[in-house]
Amino acid sequence: MERGIDRTSATHAGQPYATVREALVLALEEEGARPMVPQVVDELARQISEGTNR
């Protein structure tokens, strides 16, 4: 899961929330992170979009 978040952050930081969320879901699915809690994905996508994660 961590790799998917890091990869999305590196490639999508500062981009629109919807774009980040879609990329994050795909990255997490590729990492086998299931089930995903929608609220957690939303918050991570918001942080990446705003450039405030970690």
C-alpha cells in the first residue's frame, strides 16, 4: 500500500483531487490493497492533491 501512495504522490502531487483519487485507487489496486476504506482513500487523495501528505 505504501508504494502505491508514494508513487501517486510523486506523480500527481498538486493535481486536481479527482485525478489524484483515480490514480491512487488504481495504484492501490495494483499493490493488492483491498478492501479500501473510501474515507481513507479520499483523505489521502486530498492530501496528495494539496501537496500536504507526510
